[in-house]
Amino acid sequence: MGTRALIGYLDTSAKPMTLTSTYNHFDGYPSNLGKGLRTFYNDDERAKEIANVGYISFLDGATGEWEAKNKEQATTIRLNSEFIEAMIEIASEIDSVGADYGYIWCPSDDRWHMVENDGMNSMIQQLEEEFGHLNQSEVDEAYHVDDTKEVVTKEEVDELFVHQMKYKAGIIK
């Protein structure tokens, strides 16, 4: 059985931000995939390159080499301009591919951020913590944050998930 993961590149210079991602099927654990990304794909150019592959069967954490049994295009989504909504969309993307882990490269702090899929609310909270610096820095003008809203309701997560699935299915634009 595979330990699935999402490898993403968060383009913070795009307005609104975009997330480009690749699906990784086997051995997505931090001790393998996480180690391989930090060791061999730990700069902006290499991180963008690996996030644009589309599908990876396995990435060897010891060598950085990867293999793919399927040919798929990378997925790029435009994120909502509201910070919390953008974090919900990233969590939804991780969850929609059945990933146990999400590894997201952020060029504004030049590093990989790891999120473990322990459910949507947990991922959203992890993402808010990992990318909180985006809420305070160069994207303040592009992102208005409602500081009074501390918890995302299940209904909000469900509504956004349904919206994303309809968008991916081509039902809505």
C-alpha cells in the first residue's frame, strides 16, 4: 500500500497565489520523501521543477531520483484571495488526492513546509501555522484576514470542498 503525498509549489508572487502540485504515490513519509525534497530539491528552481512533474510513483530519499509509471500533468489552482480560504483550498487539494502528507515549497521563506493529513481541520490549522508569515508580510495588501474568525466550521469546509469538486469536474467555472 502506498503512502501518498502531494508535492506543491506555492507561488506567492502570483495574484492571487497559485498552488502547482504533483502527486507522489509510494513512500511519502517525511523520512523518505521529506528527506529527499529537503536534500535534493531545496531551492526555488528545483522545488518548482519537482512540483511540475505531475505524477511520481516513487522518489528515492537517498538519491533524489524519481520514477513515474503514469504520465499526468501537474495541477495548478488559483487560490482564494482570503488567507483562510486559501489554506482551506490547499488542505482540500491534499485531501482530494488521498495524500497522507503535503509538502509545500514556499519561495518567500525558501523552504519546504510539511502538513500531515489528520483531517481537514487539522490540516487547515497546520497550514495557518506554517504559512502565517504570508498573512503578515508582502501579501497583506492582497489578503484581508478576519481576525475574529478562529475556527473553520465543518459546513464551510464541506461547502468549499463541493465547490472545488464541481470546478474540477467542469460543472462550474
